Amino acid sequence: LKTNGKFLQIPDIDCKQKPPFLVLLVTSSHKQLAARMAIRKTWGRETSVQGQQVRTFFLLGTSDSTEEMDATTLESEQHRDIIQKDFKDAYFNLTLKTMMGMEWVYHFCPQTAYVMKTDSDMFVNVGYLTELLLKKNKTTRFFTGYIKPHDFPIRQKFNKWFVSKFEYPWDRYPPFCSGTGYVFSSDVAIQVYNVSESVPFIKLEDVFVGLCLAKLKIRPEELHT
């Protein structure tokens, strides 16, 4: 599952020259400008924790509205923190959006130690997270978050998270972490990106990433130990 085409917007960061310790990738939509502004002023502002650089970027698809697209281009020029490719920005494209983030790490920032994927309605305690990651000090094949070890597919048609037997025939999902926020070492982004094409597409982004991890035999683990 690779999002085709080139990046429309990429942020202003040179990971080769100055590799960050942690990159926060925040899924967002065109209408959430206020949320992005709030994040830029609070937990998403560029910061340094115990000498470790943390940077925040926003993941966006495209909109049918030319106005929204122009506004995003302007916002990107102003803040230099938007990652965007050409696919429709819709809830069911969250998997594509997350994979775009992985692809960006793969191409532009494999030098970062860790990546976090989170949503624009979250509040991240960046200082505490960085301290935990420094303490954990596991920089390869590491994936953590709120672990869901035994979830099963919801088969009720009108549920937001409905998944048909056709999409996913099995009765259980492999262990995955809640999409509200998960953290991984950058090598995992690269491996997930590479394996994603051979994993059946599922619109639930956190489950899809879990399927990729299962294929890579990477088990999500606790951060607090």
C-alpha cells in the first residue's frame, strides 16, 4: 500500500545535518487549522528535552476545494511543517495518511531516533515522553503505545469501525496500538513502509499497522518498565 505520486508539501527540516530525537506526526484535516495553530503554540512547538530535539509535523491529504488547497499551501509556506500528498482527505484514508508519514520518514528523515503518530485532538506530554524514551533506550524494532492485544473485528454494519469478512476474514486482530498515539523507532517506519504493499489493505489505520508489525514479527511493547 504505497501512496503514489510525489509529495505536494514537505516540511523544512534537514535530518542529515541535525537529526531530531523524536518526530511527532499529527494526522490533521484542512478544516482543523485552529487545532494545528493550538498545537504549534503548545505541545507541538519545536523544543529540546535534555538536549534532544523534538519536531512536530502535520499529515494532510488533498481537498476538493481550491480555497482549502490554497490555504494549506499558504500555511505550509508560513509554518513549514506540513506533509501532504495527493489523495482525498477522508476518514477512511487515515491508513494512507499514516503510510505517507512512514514514507516521509523513509525518504527524508531516517536519521530520527523515534517517531510518534498521533491525532490533532490529543495532548502530548512531550517532555515526559522524551524522558521515557531516553530511559528505555531501545532504538531498533521498537513499537509502543496503548496496546490492544486481543481485539476482534466489529461485524455490525452500521458501526463506524465495521470491517467485513471480505476485508478481514479472521476472528482476531494481531496485537496493535490504539491510533490515538503510538511511538516507534525510525527503522520500524522504514520496515512498515516496505512491507505495507504485501499486507491486505484495511481502513482501520492502527489495525493495518498492527498487521504490518505481525508480518515483521515486531511485538508492541510497554514503554513503562
